[in-house]
Amino acid sequence: MEVSDIKKIGVVGAGTMGQGIAISCALAGYEVLLYDIDSGFCDTALGLIQKTFNKSVEKGKLTQLLSDDSFMRIKKANQLSELTVDLVIEAVIENLEVKQKLFLELERINGSKAILATNTSSISINKLAAVLKNPSQCVGLHFFNPAHIMKLVEVISGTATSKGIISVMTEFSKTIGKISVEVKDSPGFIVNRVARHFYVESLKVLEDEVAPHDVIDRLMKSSGFKMGPFELMDLIGIDVNYAVTKSVYEGFEKASKFKPSEIQFQKITEGHLGRKSGKGFYEYSKS
């Protein structure tokens, strides 16, 4: 397959990440099918995508014509079976079994024709691909939130991933305006392995009552970061951030420096997941 063969893209998972990926692909001229197991959630996502395009027009970042054309390229898929596409990018829950089951079904639907790309932050590509008949088609394509703004994409190869697929995904990343870096399969890959301590150490500072979360955020922003760690956890989703930390922790044989925080676990237990639930470390308006 060549990058020019990619015409239609399936995005599975209509959360913040899936929305950003869909926007990036649509702006680049690709047809996008957006699917979520919760059909109503997919409808909500399309409304949020429309608002994102509208805001970009208001700020002068997009013309009305490009905004309208791009939005029209994003369609809702009511059933997973509708995703007969050239490339699938999954952005579902950070859970190995869920992702494996999804890829098995997508492989059944598409055979060996479609590239199966996972947006996982930390799960092994080798483990994901192990259940597939064609593991050479499985690749990591890791975006960063918000995906339609952040430029970096990690292109991750498993042991069985075709070199040709890596090349195509590198070229594809360029077509959607991203800067890609090729990465070998490893817990946390590059960015999340390095960035874990931005979150873990901040949570330790909070747990030790050295400073409250808003003070830590202000300090980090005054040091040059665009967002503080707690603001960023709320944006990503506290549950998602916790799952990535847990995955990296287990991937490095429970090295103490990656140990997940009880504070995050408690937030998840209470349903305080960040922006998407209306409350995390901060409270948010649902309007």
C-alpha cells in the first residue's frame, strides 16, 4: 500500500482524542467514518466537532468553506461493520483485551486490506498484534491531546509490523500536518515514558501536602509549560492518564518511580474524570 491509496479512514472512539483525529484527517481531505459503541456519544461528538470548526472560523484560522467541507467529510458509522476502510485509527479505552477484540473484528471486516493503527499511549504493539492473522498490518499511531492542534505523532513498530506500513504511516502523518517520529515498541514509548514524571511527581507533591494542585499548576506554567499537570490530566481524562501510568508501571516490572497515585484512583472511584465528567481537579461548565 502507498499513502495515496488511503482515501477513507475509520476512527473508533468518539472521545476528545477521537474527535481531534477525525478533525485532522478531514481537514487534510480524507473521508472519515466516526464510530463509537455508544451511538449517542457519537452524535454528541459530531456536535462538538462542529463547534471546534466554528471556533476556528471565528478566530480566522479556517475559512468558512474549508470548515464546511471538512465537517461534511466526517460521517457517523452506526455499526462497526460499516468500517470498510483503508486505515483504522482506534482511540478507545486503554485496555489490552478491549483493543485486541476490536482489532480482531476489524480484521474480519477488512481482511488484510486495511492498516490497523492504535492510538495507545503505552500498551505493547506486539501484544495487540499477537491475536491477528496479519500482525504486519498493526502499527502504533500515537497522537497527543488535543490531536487536531498538537503536531507530534509517534509511529510505533511492533516486531511483526511491516516496514512498508511504517513508511506509509510516516508519510500519512505528513499529509495531515503532523511531525512523526519512528519508535520501537517499549512501555510508554518515548513521550509517555519521559512525561510520566510530570504527572507522577506532581501527584506526589500534592499527596505530601507540599502545595495544592492549583499552585503547582501555576508554578509549572510560570516555568514555561502551557498547561499545568493537573489541568492536563483533566483534559486527557484522569482515568486515561491513570491507565497509562499503570501500564508503564507494569511494563517496567512495577518500578517505584512509575507507581500510580492513590489520589487519581480515588478521583476515578468518585467519577471525577476531568473535563469530560464536569469535574476532576477542577470543576467545568457542561454548557
